Amino acid sequence: MKIIAFIIVYNEEEIIEKCIENAKEQGLEAIVIDNGCTDSTIEIVKSLGIPVYENKTEKYKIHEIFRWAIACVKKIGCDWYMLKDADEIFETYDRKITVREAVIKADKEGYNCMRFDLYEFWPTVDDDLSIKDFTERIRYYSYYSVDRASIIKNDPLFNVDIFTFPVGKGKLSPDRLILRHYKFINLEQGRRKVKSRLSRYDTKGLHAQYRNFTDESKFYVLEKNIYSKLHKFDGTWIRERVFDGWRGY
């Protein structure tokens, strides 16, 4: 079974290798969508032997990118697919199986889409920066339940919209996957990320909160009084929404 992870990238040189490593570990075939990188992201991707497709837009318009990726699905051909950002890491609750194996199981059971639970991880002032792997270094998170499909079967009779459940012949698997989201991995990367993206995001809606950011570290790295209100990851997952208002969400 061919399962493609379309990874949207825009200046992701600090995290793209880990993202691709995760896709491979989970049995997914990675394809990178270059949305206009100006750093070394694409050089890194090509050095890893990953195909690159260009879809460069002046603004970050997720619906347009998604529709473009769907056209790629039809052209390339695959059994299932997903569209993800470079700062997203996927896995399963059952650590004995990969995402690929979970999708194959869902497919055999007659389902054609799966969704995930979202865990937002935040860097803190007490992170051990000697740990290079940010997925090991960053431990504090908040939980979100996301009511939309994340991995979808390639079916010509299946209509899909990025922010809602697929419609038509959608049969959603009751099994959920895990998505770890790392908006920032440290102070320096956070500052560069926001600064390079401000002109690409709309003044309201998606990522609009970046308009209020300054260079102050509090916008990128959590102080003790904030991160103590989040869950600390110790190998188990807590599906309970906790305080996450430090950036106005």
C-alpha cells in the first residue's frame, strides 16, 4: 500500500530532517511541497533523496495548497495520503505499530479516513539545550481534539475539504492517531520563523496572533508560571484540555 505524506515547507531547515525521518519511521512516503523556501531546506530535502514539488505562493493559502496537493495525488497515484506541515510529528497510541500499519488496518476494516489528537508542545526556559533532538528535549504540551480527517483514502468518489470531515462516502475510523505539533523549538528558531512569515499570513484568521509578537522571549519560550499549567510528557498521553492562553488562543 502506498501512503504519501505531502509535507508543506517554507524555511524549515532546523526541523525538516526530523520531519522526514518521522515519516520514514512511520512507513510513509514523503514528498515535499516547496512553498517558496529561501534557506537551506530544499538542499537538505534533496540530499535525503526526497522528491520536491514547487507550489510557491506570495501568501500562505492552505486551501489552495491542499487543492493543488489533491491534484498531485491524482497524477502520482497512491492508496492513502495526508497533507502536513514540517513541524508536525505523527505516531500511534499503540507503539508496537506504525502509522502505516494503522492505516492498513483501517482500510481492511472498510474505513476511508482517520483523524488525530493534537498535542501542542512548547519550549520552556528549563529545557536542556544539550539535547539536540527537539522531540526529546521539549516535554510540555497542551491537548486539542481535532474534528477533521488527517489521513484520507484516495477515492475518486470522495470529496474532501481541509478543515472539515470529508463528505460523500466518508467512513471515519474510530481509531485516532497522534500528532505532535512543535510551533517553535527554541527562541532563535521562533524569532526567525515569525519574522520570515509575517508578510505571508493574513491579518486575521490563520496565524493572525503572530501580528502581536515582538522579539521578547516570552512569545516563544514558556516561563515556569506558564508551563507548570501544562501537561509534562512522561511516556503517557493526557487527553485533557489545559491552560493554553499565553499567546491569546
